Amino acid sequence: MADENQDENDEKDEKKPKQSNLLKIIVIVSALLITAGSGAFAYFKFFAADQQKDEKPEEVEVMDPKELIFPLDPFVVNLGGPSNFLKLTIQLEMTLPEDKQYLESRLAPIRDSIVILLSSKTAESVSSPAGKLQLKDDINVRINQALGKDLIRNVYFTEFVMQ
């Protein structure tokens, strides 16, 4: 009997160290994970936020709208029909201010395409508000065709006189 009790005690003793080693490993791994998680939280909460505050946001360059406007000399043309005249002053809105030099170098084809377009219109077709809007669109298309690129965003009439 004593041998049997001793065998049982030996088996219990062998199980206890295995269980206690496993428990130690679990406790150590848990402590490491908690420490790493706390460190990561502290870093992102305090240090990363300070770095973002120190960085200056990029300054966005705001263009002056006047830089995008390209004025043209007034046009005086005969409209199609019995002796009707149109005096029209136009300002072009460019897509980029850098295109101003290119527009200046291509002024003759621009003016030519506008004169041809205006002289093909009648007084009735351009006297209504809808006719004026259509004329603006037609001028925009003609200028961009003459330039070979879409450099003009919008056309503004600053003077519109018909006789």
C-alpha cells in the first residue's frame, strides 16, 4: 500500500510542475502583451499627435481671378442682314494663368475666328438672352479650336451694342 500511495504522489508531483510551468508561461506572455499594448497606445496617443501638430499644413496657392482673365480689344462687325452693326467687347477666362503668353502669340487666329463667327450671325439670333448664351458658347468653341487646345474656360461679354 505504501508503494501505491507513493506512486500516486509521484504522479501528482509530476503533473504539478507541468501545470505550474504552463501557468508561468501564460502569465509572462500576458504581461508582455499588456506592456506592448500600453506602450503602443501611449506612443500613438501622445507622441504621434504632437508630431502632427508640429507639422505645418501645406499652403495652397490661391490664384487671383484677375490672373485668369484675358481681355480682347473690341470687335465691330456687320451682322448678316440689312445694315446691322455689333460692337462687342470680350474677356476670356483661361484655365491656367501660364497660358497668357500663348494666347498673346495666337491673337490673330483668335480674333479671326471671332470675326468670322460674328459676321455670320443675324441681329435676331443674338438679341435674345438665349442667343447671347449660344454666342458665348460658340465663341468659346471657336477659340479653343483655333488654339488647338482647351485653354479657354469661359467667355464674358463686357460690352454688347447692336445698331
